[in-house]
Amino acid sequence: MRVVVVGGGLIGLSIARALTARGVGEVLVLERSSLVSGGTGKSSGIVRAHYGVPSIAAMALRSLPVFEELGAEVGFRQVGYAVLVGDENAEPLKANTAMHQSLGIEVDLIDPAELQAMWPMLNVDDVALASYEARGGFADATQLALHFGRVARDGGARIRQNTPVARVVTTGERVTGVELEGGEVVEADVVVVASGWWSATLLADLGIDFPVEAYRSELLVVDAGEPLPDLPVISDLVSLQYCRVEGAGQFLVGNSDHADFREGLVDPDDYSNIAAPASVEKYAEKVLHRFPGFPDPSVTHTYAGVYDVPPDWNPVIAPVAGVEGLVLAAGFAGHGFKISPAVGDLVADLVLEGDSTDPDVPAADFRLERFAEGRPLVSAHPYVGAGEMR
């Protein structure tokens, strides 16, 4: 079997790794630029299993041992992960935590006092409840992706960089390969499109609608004014921000407020890589509110990444109906990092078995057709004001 994977980011390289591990001898990864030059390099790298969609939570759980086994090789720091909510989200937090426990995720509800004992600098006055995963933390997405690439190469995969794909080639209703921008045709029995925001263009040429938009997300790096110990990652659903330690005395802060979604849409090939002054001021206020214990906080630098966002903020990982041999794995909306090992395994299942082999990860959840059918993949217990947290 000849498989072409379009996209040399974290997802594409994980898929290549999984396919070669399952004995697929001819795997070729085609990357339009250099490896991990798209969304992977901008990932905040948070490792967590807290999702409202059970199948995605299960994928995060299946992926966790990979981070634990690789450890320092991928920069994994198992500092824990906590979700903070106010009164309005206490019941959804309880329901989601119970669902996580039913899947085997090691997570507990804790009160604000327990949370503050972990994070002495934390203001918990407006926190009603928290959910804590001791096995959570953060790692480096680029290192993980390059690890997947090495494993894939060791298994016989080939990787070509600076090789943009112009279109997917079909004969009748079957995929036969891809055509590169230079005109070369690469034959394949299976083509996996894992190109993030650019996946929609490749599918559109086949008359297939993949509704995905590019949403710019800004991040700040804050210096606390003194060295910080290993502290749990915080997902603050009261202030709508997420935060983790970043180096000695520094702190990475991201935005969880997507109310201005339409205003944040950009061209993924042409967007500002620094946070706007108004954003810096807004996020700084949130940081000062949540972390009043920082002795002398200051913003050291900012940057921005782009999410590939479908209508329900959840990925498509599925064969494309009407084109035999075509598989899509895109639309991760910032969630791809922590589930990437399981995504590779699911795609290998789809290619080799025709279905998921994991009963907790039904392939039907991730069908492209769900959008046209009006059946989005959403949480049964969403958080008020933070639905995209999932």
C-alpha cells in the first residue's frame, strides 16, 4: 500500500509514525515548507484530558503515556493541570469530571483552598470549584513532532520538505495520488490530507466542502519578577485565560475568550505575529487579577498562532465520502497537540481496518458529513462563556 500524507506538522508526522508502525511500507510525507512550520510551532503545548466530548477525552487519555514515556525528550513537565470555574459552571464541571472518571482519567474535584495550596500566588476569591489532573502538564510540540518524524523515518517513511501539493488526483471516484506544484505526479493508493487550514483548498478542488476558518490567537510571555517553581497549568474559565510556567520566572498566557471570533479571522499566510496593544492590556489585567502574588510582573514578549477552526471547534478525522482512498485529518482548533498520538493511531485504523478499533473513540464522531447533516460534535455539558473549551 502506498500512502501519501499531505502535511509535515505534528498531525501528519504522527500519522506517518502510526502507519509505519503498523507495517505500511510505502509512506511519503509532503510538506509545503519546512517541518512543523505551521500551527505546530505555535502550540502552547498543554497536556490535558479535560474535554466535554468523551471521544476526545479518551484520545487525550490514550495519548498521555506517550508523553510520560518520552519525558524530557519532548520537554514534558508533569506539573498537573487544573480547570477553574465560577458558580455558573460548577455543575458542568462536576458532570464532565464524572465522565472523565468513567473513562479512567485520573482526575478529582478540589475546592479553592486546595487549589491555592498548590498555587500560593493565586487569587481564588471568585473560584467556586476546580478539577485537577495530576498527570497533566505541558511539553514541546515541535520536539514531539520531530520525534514522530524520526520514528516514521526509522520505519521506512520518506519525508519531502518544500514540496507543496497543488491538488489531489482522482480517477473516477478513487484517489490515485497527488500533483505537486511543479507538475510532478506522485501515485498513491491512499492520500491523507493533514494540512490544517490549507486542507479546505485541496478538498474544494474536488468539489468537497470542508468548512474551516483560520482564527488568530495571541499569547503573552510574562515575567513574574522572581523564579517560579513547577506549578500546575491553569485553565481559568472565570477570567477566560490559560497559563503555564515558561522557563525560569516566566509565564505563558493564552486567551480562552473567543467571543470576538469573527474579528479574529485571518489569512493564515499573512497575519501579524505579535499581540495587539489592546490585547496586551486586556490579558495583563486578567493576569494581575488571577496572580496578584507576582512581585514585579511584566510582559517580555508576545506572539500569535492560528487555529484551524470548524463550526463545532472539533476535528475531522475520517475518510471522505465519495472519494475512495481519501482521508482528512484537520480542523483541530488548537486541540491537536495533546491528542496527536491517538490521532495517528485512529487514522491508521481507518486506513487499515476501515473503522476505529477503540470503543471509546468511535470513528463516527469525526465524520466530515456531520456539518452538512447539522449534527455537530459538542459537549453535553458546555461551560458558560467558554464553549470552545469543550
